Amino acid sequence: MPLVSIVIPTHNRAGLLARAVGSALRQTFTDREIIVVDDASDDETKSLDIMSDPGVRLAGLDAQCGVAKARNAGAALSQGQWLAFLDSDDQWHPDKLEKQVRFHADFPLCRISQTREIWIRNGRRVNPPQTHEKKQGYIFEQSLGRCMITPSSVMMDKRLFDEVGGFNESLPACEDYDLWLKITCSHEVGLIDEFLLTRYGGHADQLSSCVMGLDRFRIRGIIDLLGSGRLTPEQAGPAAV
């Protein structure tokens, strides 16, 4: 059984996928498996040379179902104690997993962590706004206002993922925002204070660019959480505002 399962969802990103998968293969931490979940791509995804690497397991969905379903499918196939998600347009730095595994060994009560990240937009490095500065600890209230956790930076206990029900497959976007709220209302988030991820943006198929009215999906996540009984009275007040 591998210690860490890496789940990479993808749809029609053959031109970007090799970079992401390659960064997972080049990790200095090797007790891991790589699961690429192809969300019914009709490009050259399946025929990429890197898909034949013995360290890569390719799983496919029969019809396009969205990133939430793809991530959940990968998690369901995973065998590791820890889950690490990597979007197909992002890139890990070589020691990303090694440093997160070490962090969780040092802090065994912490069940989820993230890292700092470099932003590349349209081929140029940009500074993220201060409001997106990565935090640690109990960050539920900060997470209400914006998505404070990046999926590609996360490592989390697979049992925690299962306990909160994974990604909400009914949400076409903001499925990560929804999941982080379900987690941060009762768990602290660890932070590896190093730049171990590079995020690439500016391409047309990003959900933030092609799905309109994202706030309605965030509101749905908050309403569901308010009705779930997970929140304390102190948390419910800010969530309901």
C-alpha cells in the first residue's frame, strides 16, 4: 500500500497534462501512487507518452461529469493513507510531497495541510493579492469570504475526506470551496511555509472563466453547511450573514 495517493483530474488538457504528471513522477518522495482520472476527454490525453509510465494509473469516466466527480472517482480508487490532489494545469516542485509527509509526521494530529504557491498568469509571474495569503490553524471564518485553500497544494488524511463526504458532485464549480468549509469548521489546517506549487492561469478553460455566477454555488455550499448541524452557534452567525 502506498502512503500517498495522488489524484489528477483532467479533461481535454493533453497540452498541459504531461507537465503536471511529470511533476508528480519527479517527486523525491516515492512511496506514492499516481491516478489520472480522464473526464471523458476527446483529445490526445490517452495517447500521451507519459500515460504509459509504469508509475501512472489511468482511469476514465464514460461521460464528462466534472472535476468533483473526477476527483471523487480517483479518491475511491486510491489505496494510500493520504490524498494529494493535483490539477492538470498545475505543477509541483520536486520536494513537495516529501515536506508535507514530514510535516504530518511531526504534527500527527493535523489531518490536512497546504503549501505556499507561485502564480503564473499568461506566462508571467504575478503576486497574488494579500487577501489570498495562505493561512494556518482554524481558518473557517476566513474561508467564508473566499477560497483559502488550493486543491493542488493539499495533502489530507483520506479518512477525513471520506468523513466529510468528498467533493459535492452537484456543484459544477466551487466544489473545493464547499469541501474546505466542511473541513475547516472542525479541523485546523497546517501550512508548509515554502513555495512548493506553481499554479498556471489565464487559459480559457479554467472554471473561473467559463462558469458564470460562481457566488451562487458558494451560497449553496453555505446553505448546505448551515443545515448540516456541523457548525457551532459561533460559526453559524458569520456563515448566515
